[in-house]
Amino acid sequence: MNGLTLAYIGDAYYELSIRMHLIHNKLTNVNDLHKKAIKFTSGTAQASIIIKMMEENLVSENEIETFKRGRNASGPGRKNIDAKTYHYATGFETLIGELYLKDKNRADELIQLAILYIEKGDFNGKDS
């Protein structure tokens, strides 16, 4: 599967995982759920998460290769986010997508780590 197809799958699985996490934490107001979810799912948050994971050597060489495949396949980006951040976010989604298909437990492990990073306040998850 190509990087962008994996990113498509990874985006969906990551978003679902975040939504389930928020609901399990007793958030029920849809507006609050949406605002909180953005902190986890924005391109800025996703790029920050993968950068931190790589800095802390928490992803394998194979996982970094998958990330790079998605990062390099992404297009010019969006107006509300710079190109580098967009590419890194796409790479993160690609990694989650590949892991979802090949090693769901590992995908869940990285998602839980991402949740921990965001909840600790390590990142500003909003896109400008």
C-alpha cells in the first residue's frame, strides 16, 4: 500500500482511538469533545508527537522508514499549516496506518504514548 493510503487509514484509526479515549474519560458534550479532540488530532500535534517519539528513540528503524514514506508522499499541504508540519503529520498517520494493519498492538501502544504526551501538555495541538 502506498504512503498516502496508509495515512488515510492511520488518520481514521487514530481519530477513532482519540474519540474513544475522550468518551471513556466521561466527556459527553459534543462541542467539548470536538475541541478536546483537536488538541490530539491536529497536524501540529501529530507532527510534534512523531518528532518527540523519534528524539526519544521510541520508534524502530522500520517504523521511521514507514514514517518517511508517508512524509515524502504527502502533497503541498494546507493553508492553515506549514508544509513541514503537514508532511510530518502525514508521516505519523502513515505509521499508524501501517501498524494498524500489521501490528495493531504496536499502533495502540504509540497512540497511548501520544495521548500521554498531549495530556501532559508537552505540545500545543492547535494548527495556526
